[in-house]
Amino acid sequence: MKIRIDQQEIDVNPGETILEAARQNGINIPTLCYHEAFGGQGMCRMCMVEVKTAHSTNLVASCTYPINEVIEVHTSTPVIEKARRTIIALLYRTAPQSEFMKKLYQEYKCVENQLEINENERCILCRLCVRACEEIGSSAISAILRGTEKRISTPFDEASTVCIGCAACANICPTGAIELSQTPAGRTIWNRTFAVVTCQRCGQAFATREQLDYIAQHTGIKGSESKLCDDCRKKNLAAQIEQYAQ
Amino acid sequence: MDKILVVQPAKCTGCRTCELICSFTHTGEFNPEISRISVLTYEKVGFSVPMVCQQCGVAACMEVCPVGAIAKNNVTGAMEVQDSKCIGCKMCTIACPFGAIHYHAVNNIVSKCDLCGGDPACVKLCPSGAISYVEANAGSISKRKAFAAKFKNVFEEVS
Ligand code: SF4
Ligand code: FES
């Protein structure tokens, strides 16, 4: 099927989202809550585009809009740009502590708004962390409470029993909102401190016990029982090769 | 049939050209820290060995990845990391028995050898011919097996 995005004619497979079709053809649409690992969530609306069908013209979230008919898409119009500026301005108000949002706010030349400012917040509720944790298979975190109190946490803010301490959530978070601390005593995330497994060769903490269990379960490889960090596993092997070669 | 990287430590002089060209090819930067091949040198005995991913048949990194960000390139046979799909759990770096995939804070990605899409830069630039890229035929495979057999205890320990 052929559709037009910003005057460019492109071939798409029915069912493909506008965002995917655009990106595959080098057309960039800004996103916040989209990630290639899980696709669109339709949460942030940053990816909004204008879609003209035979009957109507609408603003839609391109990350979740499947292409099922011949359409014409515009990814940047004054209306869309204004909508994006509004989204960013609102999100920056909700998460003023985030450098990431501050940068976007400046980049998009946003204007002040009257929304109440959320002093210490960094989270924009994009839920990428929630999705990442679901993929790991833990689903330790979700959006709790409602309205202006809504935030991401473990149920009742309690130390999670299902979290494995991999910190994928902290890593995927675009705004650096998730607190993670790693000391020799352990790795702390979501109100729980995990004992860390330290490398027998260099002493560096490289995993949690729970991560090693996860790996053993998913690969059946005893190697995950290894007591060496990735660097030392390589050095260990090289040392054996050296021994043999002599 | 896939081609494979064959390393001959006896020929390696420890010059680290491969590390530099690897990092440059993948990142545009000459930084051995983020190279996908690393040369380990034993000064006392004057021995160096370039260590690089062997593209396992059953690859722990690929098996453990929860989001399918590591996939086999069907043309080259290399396990490739798709950065845009990676969620940063680092599980692959812990799972690899050979320590051939690492996370680097500098560019915030996990990286491993991808055979440069079928034309490995290290092979081309190694001045002493210590790394070659050859057809995986019965001969080269049995050589590799013989090599692995010598380290049977290593592999058993870790795999
Ligand atoms: S760090 Fe990335 S590539 Fe490695 S297992 Fe996690 S998601 Fe997959
Ligand atoms: S990226 Fe589409 S709604 Fe967030």
C-alpha cells in the first residue's frame, strides 16, 4: 500500500504504525514514551501527527495508529508544533528537576504555563520503566495512586519481592527519575537493597544473586554461576590460553 | 557457509591496532576502552592474545535478552545488538561465559563483535596477520574444536 508522509510517497505494510513507517523512511517524528523494544504506548502524545483520510482530518498519536487505508500524513504543521510545545511545557512543569525536560523545553522554545509546579519531581510518567520491567518478567512497578498524586512505584511503596535489581528501569528512564545506588554493601532500588555478587578476581560488584538466577533460568548455562565479572571472565580465559601456549 | 574469525596468538605482537580500528569503525572514535576486541598482554613472557566474541551457536547473550535486542545476522552469522531495542538490563554481559559483551558507560550501550557486517576491520588492519576471517569449513572448524578441546576445563567451568 502506498501512502504519503510529508509529500514523500512511501510503501507500507497494512497494520504498520505511522511512526514505524516514517522512521523506516528516514522521517523523524519526536517521541517520549515510545521504545523500539515494545512499540507505542500512546501515553505522551509527543508523536502526534495530522492524518487526512478520504473523509476527515485528525490529529493522532503516530506510535499507535495502524495504517489500514490510504492516508496523507503531515508530521509538522503549526498546529502540531504548538501541541508539542504545550505537551513539553506541561511535562516540564510536572518534572522541573529533569535536565532532559529542561533541554526539550528550551529546544522547543516553550512558553510558561500556569500549571502547579511539582518541585522535586523528575518523572514524566512515560511508563517506559514499567514496560521494561514487564519485559524482564518481573512487573515490579506500576503507576500508583491517581490524579496529581499519580507516580511510579512498587505496590504500597514496599520493597518488591519480584524485582531482581537489574536496573533496566533506571537505565531506560529518559529523565533520570529512578534512584539507584550501588555501594559495596549492596544495590538499592525501589526501597530494596540487594546483596551484590562480587567478582572473585577484581572484587567489583557485577550482579545481584537474583540476576544470576534469572540467567540460569533463561539460558540453562552454568556459566552464569561464574563468580567473575565480564572483564575478568575474559582475562581468565586469556590467562589459560597463555598458560597453554607456553 | 558462515565465515569465522580465527585468532592466532602466536602471531600477535600486542600492537593493539585492532582495538583502535574496531572502536573507530563502530564509533568514529579511537578509544580502546570501547573496542569489541581486546588484546591481553603478558609482559613477562612476551605473549599477547586478541580476545573477541566467537559468535556461539547457542549464544547466551541472545538467549537471555528479554526484548530480542540481540539477533543473529543470517548472512554473517554474527550475533548483533540492536541498540535502539536494548533496554539496558545488562543481563547479556553477565550471561556471556567468555566476557565478550560489555556495557560501556561512555556511550551507554552494550557492545560486542558484529564481524563488521562481514568485512572485519581488525582482520584488514592487523599488521602481523594474527586475525583472519575464513570460511567455516571442516578444516577450520576442526582446528577451532581442537583449540577449544585444549581448554576443555575452561569451557566446562564456564559453559
Ligand atoms: S542489556 Fe540490552 S541487549 Fe543485553 S540483555 Fe538487556 S536488553 Fe538485551
Ligand atoms: S510516543 Fe506516541 S504517545 Fe508517546
